[in-house]
Amino acid sequence: MEFRVSDNWAAPCLLVAAMLILILFQSVFFADAGVAGPEEGGGDGAEYIGLNGVKYRPDRFFMLAVASNVCAFLFTGAFFVKFRGLRAKDLKLGLPKLKYLPLLLYMLLFLVAGTVLVNALLVCFGWADGVGRVMPFLFQTGGNTAYEMGVLISFVVLPAVCEEFFFRSAVAAGYERHGAFCACVFTAAAFSLSHFSPKFFPSYFFAAVVFYITAKVTDSVFFSMLLHAVYNFFCIYLGDKALGALHFEQNWAMFIFVAAIIFLVSVFFVLNALEGIYSKKAYLNEPSPESIPEGGIRGAAAGFLKSLGSPAFIAAVIIFIIYV
């Protein structure tokens, strides 16, 4: 059974539904689980877990973290897949092939270097006020091993699985009829909007582009899930350490220069790997991802503009603006 709604409506409506569910969890359920504000007391790390300066009850906190990901991304994505009649091939659910592992490693370097560079530039241009707030998630677990494992599962692994299935499988399938470029841009925008953070919108958008390229080239969302999990781990545990040099203004220029060099090196490796992959596909007469649909450039541009002007997508942007 197919869901008889235009793709320009269906995919953005899916995004709106996920955003509303996330707002419900963040504004109601998580707020109720909080026990103290940033300046208040309320116990030590053995009793509470802190996120960005707010203390939460650990049992409810992790339960809500799991429920929000499952309800917003997994259930809604599965609903979309069911009623659109999408196949495993449409969703990029093919088993990962070992021949793509070198590309995955280069993509990882590209992702980490690019994230560090983008966030460093955000600090230097005053978009992020202070290095301590450059990364989106700052956890305080008080050294509790159980809480650390909870963070690893609830904020590193689970979001990677749920979000990649939602954005790079379900949402992407709704836009790829207009070509891979259109799907890449709109899934990246959708991913960034769903995180409700103007400050981190550029870095989220960049990361989402890398995830989509990885899933599309390898034809397997499982590779992008792995890459996403590593990205989450980096943001939570290593991001602030990597940007520690920005505490001293005299280090900014050198830090950004080094980050830019590493980023450019990673670009070279990624492009070289992609060239090798597509050369082999051409030699073996295998199909390659189409960046432009059958209607040609004019049809792709028309589809892109039609998607951009979709009332449902505009609604998602309005929800983002109002909520933040």
C-alpha cells in the first residue's frame, strides 16, 4: 500500500512530525525530569546526571533519551516506509561491503577535521561564545561508570542508528526522485533543523552532507550509522579537548591553519577514493548514483525549487525559528 501524497509533501511532513515529537519531549518530559537549574544545588554526580549545566534524575533521563529517539525517528520513519511502500534498496539497507572501508576511514578524517574547523571558525567569528560551549552536549556524570555507559548508548549509538534510518533512509528516499544533490541538501537541512540549534547549524549541516555521501556511495546506511556514532563520540568526549587551544587568542590563527591543512589533506584522500570507486564501477559497467534525475538539469532544478517551496518544509523552518 502506498501513501498517496506527493514526495514534496510526504518527506517534509515526516520531518515536521519528528520535530514536534522532539519538542514535546524536550519542553515537557525532559523539563519535568530536571531537578535543578545551572546555579542551584541538588546533589553530586552520584545522584544526578548533568547536561549543559542542568541536573536530571538518571533513571528518567536515560529512559526519555531512548524514548525520544525511538518515537521521533524510528517509529515515524517506519511509518513512512510502510505507507510509501519503500524497498530495502530505496532505503540503502544493503549489507556493508568491506571494499568501502578505506573510504570510510577517509570520510572519518574528513568529518572530524571539517567539524573542528567549522567550530573553530564559529568561535573566532563570535558565533559561539567561548570554547566551553562550542560542543552541543556537555555531560557531567560524576565519574559514575553506569552513567557513562548510559551516555554512550543513549547519545552515541542509539541516535546514530535512529537518525540515519530516518534521514539517510526514509527522508532521503522522498527527495531522491529529484536527484542525489537535492536529497543531500534537504536531508542535511532536515537533520540540522531537527537539532534546534542555530549556533551549531553549520556543523550539523556539514556532518549531514558527509553522512549522506557515505550512505549514497556505499549504498549502505550502516556505514553512515558507524560514521555518525564516531561523530557523536567525538562531539561528546573529544570535541572540547580538540578545541582547547582556542582558550588563548594567540593560538587561533595557528590552530585554524593546522585544521585547514588537515581538512584539505582529507579532501584529497576522499576525492581520490571516490575516483577509484567510480572508475571501477565504470569498468565493471555497474550503476552509479545519479546526481541528476531523468528530467535533466532543468527537471532537477524544478524539483529542487518545488521541494524548497513545499509548505510542509516551510512549516518545519518556522517551527525551528519559533522554538529556538
